[in-house]
Amino acid sequence: MKKDHFAVRADEYDRTDYRLNYVDAMAQSILENVELAPGMKVVDFGAGTGLLSERIAPYVQEILAIDVSPSMIDKLRAKQESFPCRLEIRQMDLCQEPFEEGPVDGIISSMTLHHIEDPVALFRIFYDMLKPEAFLALCDIDTEDGSFHTIDTGVKHYGFEREHIGKWAESAGFVDVKVQDSAVIVKDHGEYPAFLLTAYKS
């Protein structure tokens, strides 16, 4: 069984001010740069306790929340009845298990990509999950010196270069790829800029 890296954080995850602030900013950047519609079904990849999903839910019909952490999924399930859209939850490793839900209208994600061993391969998985002309809206942190994470949560990358991540999306087949400012994550020991990548299936 894989280690649940977020077990020690699940209880306090939704009560951390800096996290709430940056998720607010990331969600707002998605809402400002992607056209959502009431009939859409979107996937929240690395949904955790549902902080991003909660902020996107009023604008879509259904969210399929995917995460590998049992402890985070438990916290999300406790919120399920209060969601303003239909919420389905899957505990799964999208990098290892096939996505069998059928094509979706969009994929959202925040602060998950840096936990993925092979992000290039993940972009190809994302592409296959989407309907034609569907969107990807992914937020993560810019390259940093390794000081962002203060405990082990299974980090594989100390952020990303924006040029690289854009090229990875294009190599998977995405078009209209844009990488722009999303948020500045303010922690006690520093400030860390984050980006929003938007792209579309051709």
C-alpha cells in the first residue's frame, strides 16, 4: 500500500489561512480565464479536501474529484451533501489506473502536479480524458529552492519552469496553451509565485 503523505495534514488542511488565500486566488484565475457552463462535467485532479472544487462547483453541473489520499478523500466525503453541484469522488491513482468515466468537459487542478513523477505522461492522460475542445486549467508553483514544503508530502518537483510546462502540454496535443500568473503563496518563511496553465484539446 502506498504511503498516505497527507494523513498528517488532513485534519487542519481546510483551516490554514495561507492555503485558503491561494486557493481563492487560483480559483479566481480559472474563473477569469476559462468559460464554464452549467451543463459541464469537470474533473478535479488531486482534489484533496475539495477546496478548489468548492469554488468551481457553483458554475458547473458535476465535479468528479480524484485523489490518491484516503485521509483527504474522507474529509471531502464529509462535505458531499453541501456541494452546490453534483459531486462524485474517486480515490485512485490516475497515473496508474485507467480513467473509465468517459470524456469530460474540463480538468481543473491546483498544487498537485509537483507530486507527480512524470508530468509529461500525465499531460497525455489528461488529453485522452477530454472531449474535443474541452479545457485543462492547472495551477501549480513556479520553480523554487525546495523551501516551500516543510514536511514530506511526496514532492517530486520543486515547482516548474513556465516555458517547460507549456511545451509539455503542447507535446501532448493541446492547443491555445497559455501560462500566466495565478497567485502568490505567502508563507511565514517566504513568498512563492504560482501559475495557471490553460489549454484545449484540439
